Amino acid sequence: MSARQTRKQAAAATNSIHSPKATDEDDNGLMNGNGSAHKGLAREEAKENIFLFWPNVIGYVRIVLAVASLYYMPLHPRTCSILYSVSCLLDALDGYAARIFEQSTRFGAVLDMVTDRCTTSCLLMFLACAFPRWTIIFQGLLALDFSSHYMHMYASLAMGGAETSHKNVDKSRSWMLNLYYTNKTVLFVFCALNELFFIALYLLSFSSPLLSPSLLNSVGEASAAQLQAGGQVNSSVLDQIFVNPYSAAALELARANKMDSFWPWVLAGVSFPVMAGKQIINLVQLIKASKWLAEGDLQARVAQGLPRKQD
């Protein structure tokens, strides 16, 4: 064989290795043979546990902290305020985690909203009991909060589709809601200061004789004994793990650990305008969602030929 023929054969072998046809054949071989196994592994790896996504785990921690704050709410304002505040601040962290880990889910969005509504409602219920003369105000705030968010969520799903987020509000529908939901800074400030106002009122119920003088009166031994008897946990193991907030020792600590009302008044004064603005946003949200649903009802009635003309 001549040197020229040898060079031609080597070049042909090299071209066959790098040719698209050879590559396609190799790929087809993988897909027809071992490629199916690779695809099966990919499908198996794609099975994720939504409930264990980091944003949702943070949501569970929020719930635990919120329940703990409710446990200490009647008599331990400092402990309750710290636990409740941390639970609220984690609301911003779960959204950040969802973006970082690309784990935004509908379950997480609903879990976040339900947790917000429930924790705020529980605090408003306590304030209604602490300030009986203002009960109707707290009841109205609770009703507005629930109704506006439910109506807005339902309208987003019914009119925008199942894949539409309740935070996707077009400017043409409401510039106020668009700014509120799309600007993360605005959303955080309004939500945080709204909760801060109610926390400040909660602290004032323990510290301000002007607003709640009855809570500053000393509790007699008979009342303490009644509270202790009514609040006992029927388990010695639980008694060792959880301190009973209604025990006589806890009542003595609560009376001896009274707070000054200066800073709660400052916090209430600073956060009140934002809280009022948040209620206006809730009202606008309720109205806009109602109108959006009514538009859908009109379109559905036209499609059905309603109202039918009666001769």
C-alpha cells in the first residue's frame, strides 16, 4: 500500500469519527439502548417533595413560633412579642429563599397567606378582649383582612387562570395594588408596620393605665389559684417541658415585670399611618376583586344568552 493511500484512509477514519452522522448514530444508540435508563433516572430525580422545600420549611417554623407566641400571649408580653415578631420577619425570608433556590410553589404561597391571616386574626382577637370598648373595630379589621384577601385570591384564580399569582396585578386594574404587590420594599414596609402597630397595642394593654387600667391591678391569691387550677396540663411530662403561663409563679412574674408605656406609644404612633394605609389597600383590594368577578359574571351571562327575552 502506498503512502498516499495510507494518508487517505487515515483522513477518512478521522472524518467518520467527527461527522454529524456518526454522532447521530451514537446518540440514537444511546436513546434506543442505555438512553432509556438515563431518561428513567432523570424522571426519578425530578420527583421532588414540595413539602420539604426551604420556603415551606421556613413557613412551618413561622407556624411553630406563632403558636408559641399565642401560648404566652395572655401574661408574658415580652416573650410573646419576641416570638410573634420573629415569626412575622420570617415572612420576608421565605420569599427570598424561594427566589434563591427556585422553589416558588402555589402551596407555599397559600401557606404563607394562611399563616399571615391566622396570626394577625389571633392577635386581633386578643386585642378585642383586652379593649372591650373597641371590640367592633378589631372585628371589622379582622373581617376586612380575611374578606379582601380571599376575594382577591379567588378573583385572581377565576379570572386570571390557575397559573396566575395573586401578586400579578396589572396597573390598568389598580396602580395602588400593582405598587403594593410588585415593589418588595413597599410590601415589606406595609406588612411589617401593620403588624408592629398591633404588637404595640398589645404591649400597651399591659403597660398603659390610660388604655387598660384593669390589667395593672394586682391579682389576688384566690384568682391566681383559680387560674392555676384551670390552666393545668394533665401530663407531668408536658409540665416539665412547657412552663404553665397561668401558674401562680407566672402571675407573680408578670406583675413584677411590668413595662414602661413610652416605647409602645412611640411604636404605635410611628406605625399607625402605615397601618391605616394598609386598611385602605385592603378595602381597595376588596372592591377591585369584586368588580373583576362581576365582569366575569357579565361575560358568562352574555355567552349563555342571558337574560333571555320573554315575549
